[in-house]
Amino acid sequence: MKRRDALKGLAAMSAAGTLAAGTMGWPGNARAAAAGQMVTVAKIIGIPWFNLLSDGITEGGKKFNIDATMTGPAHVDPAAQVSMVEDLIAKRVNVIGLVPLDVKVMGPVLQRAQDAGIIVITQEGPNQDNRTWDVEMIDSTAFGETQMKALAKNMGERGQYIIMVGTLTTPLHNKWADAAIAYQKAHYPNMSLATSRFPGSDEVDSAEQVMRNTLQAYPDVRGVIGFGSNGAIGAGNVIRQRHLQRKISILGTAIPSQVKPLLLDGSVRECFVWSPKDAGYAMVAVASLALQKASFTDGMDIPGLGRAHVDVPGRLISVDRTLAINKDTVDKLIAQGL
């Protein structure tokens, strides 16, 4: 690029309120003025999963020169998410990030955000209408099937199990549950779902209550999958308290540093995760590209993701970064910041 052309390009970007540098169009190290403001609305704040997501968002903001922060309700509440997005529309932020609790409830308010010219980046929302892009760290079907395979192995492919999700409207939790149940029905005829899936897997207290109720109402249950970062933790706490480690197999999604004590004493058998920190970073990277009106193509490199599958018509950017958490891997994953 000639010096004269580079200077013209920089001047044009500055006039538009966007500062960028480098041949790939990424923001440089200069912090004279943020390229835009991005606020991500999480499902719930104050739990380890979303603390890590926030760390990734902050790191991405620094890298891409975006004023990037996170907010969210104190308890899982789709109406509170709607209210927060409405507030961000009124504040005229450039980008709204969202990890949706209920895609149907969020649809209308995200349409208003897009009508106001706001970019919408979701995570765990491949079915969310009115988004600019959704960023996914796993293959949803494979994620559910992987956990069912592990549960079946731990249960000897026999007996009743239950499934917990964050809420009955949380999109990906229920998609994972659907995949797990379908795989069980197709491959493990001697296993059966004891009852309909339970909500409560986003909060430890709620998951503990679900587990206590299950032990009372379904005494033949021998396995649990908790889709939601606190489901296995809450269920495992109850299993530990009642010394049922050899009787009931607990699996699910969890943060390695949080679940380690339960893994070591057998209260939780195995968990699966992707890096929420990487997910937060990738959301900001995609927002940066969208702010610059970059061209998205399948197989392109996304910072925080690497080479990604980009479904342009479906507005979906995805990779498969599933990590297994067990006694052999937990310390290594903790050393990686998880």
C-alpha cells in the first residue's frame, strides 16, 4: 500500500469515528478514541462462567480498541434481559452482545436495536432472530451426543436418568438436551429418561433443589446431565452430601476450577466445556469486523476462534472447541485459566 493511499484511508476512518491499522484492518495499539461501544447482556452475572466471558470481552476490547463491557441480571430472567437491551438502545451503543435466555422474548427488542442501526452479536443463540452474527464455540448436536455417550458409559448403558437445563426456553441447553435424548433412544435401549427435563442448571442452589427432589420422586435414577454451568455442581454437591458417588453418575457442563473437588472425590464423573473467555474475545472480534463492514467468508480466520465455518445466509460463525474435564485433564485446563 502506498503511503499516500494509507494516509487517505486513515483519514477516512477517523472521520467516521473508527480507528484501524494494519493490512488485516484490525485496530492498532493506539487508544486515542475507542472504535465503538459494545455492551454484552449475559444470562446472569456473578457466576464463574460469565466472569470468564467478561474477562474475554475486556481483553477483546483492549485488543480491538472497542469500549467493551458486560452486564446482566442477578438471576435468570428473560424480562430483565429485554429491559437491559432497551436501555442500551436508548443509550445508542454501537454493538449489543447477548447470551439469550429466551430467543422468542428477545426477538422484538433486537429488531428495535437493528432498526436503530445497532449491530447485534449473540453467543449461544444460533436460533435467535434479528441478530447480525451468532458466534458458537461448539457443534450443538455433537455436544449433546458426547455427553450422552459419557453418561451411558458411566451407567453401564442401563437405568434411568434426568436432564437439567438453565431454563426451559434457553436455546442451546434445550438443543443439547434434544440431541442427547435422541442419541440415547437410538443407541441405548436399556436407558430411559425418568421425566421431562428440569430447569435450574444455571444456579447452584436451584440445581441442588432439583437433585434433592429427584432423589425423593425418582429413586431409581442413576444418572444426571446438567446442561448449564452450575447443574453438575449443584447435583454433585447433593451426591457428595449423601455419599451416593458410586450409585449415581453426574455429568454436565462446568468450569474446571469450580468442579475439580467434585471430580476428585467422584461426586461428578466428567464434564464438558468450551472456553467462555475465548467466546467473549471472539464476540468482540466479530463486532470489530462488523463495525468495519468487513466481508465475511467461510473458512476465514477469526481472532479467538482461528479458522471458522461462516454460514453467511444463516449469520452463524462456528468452530468446535469442546473440552473434556476429568481427573486426567482438570489441572491442565485450570492452568489455561479455566
